[in-house]
Amino acid sequence: MLIFAGGDDQLWPAADSARRFAEMRPDRTEVHIYPEAGHIFSVPGDYAKGMWMGGSAEANAAALQDSDRILGERLADWSR
């Protein structure tokens, strides 16, 4: 399982949940937590559709870029 989570997620405790998954299945879980990112990495800022998402525009953009890179790498590895 590949999990990406924002440490400043204001919708739910995504980082804590991601860590719990990793503790339950450490051999099958890869977790990447972006401490200053919010719930949705592509949201410009911390507010979307009437709900607080957390993170800043900069942190969310950086998390999106890094998580897209990692996802692309893992998909390439898994398809070999």
C-alpha cells in the first residue's frame, strides 16, 4: 500500500491514520507524510468548497509534485 498524507490535514487525522496502517502492515506499506501539507495537495491554499483543508499553497504544491514523482516511480517499478 502506498499512502500519502498531509500533516496539516484539517479534514481528518490523515497522518495518524497513515502511521497506523504502517504499524499494522510494515512489510506492505510505504507512507509519505508531508508535515505542512493539507488534505488535498492540489488546493491553492487551505480552503476549498466551504471546508478547511489545511496546508499552505506552497506546501500543498510541493507535496503534489513529490507525491506525483513517487507514484510515477512506483508504478514504473510495479509494472516491470
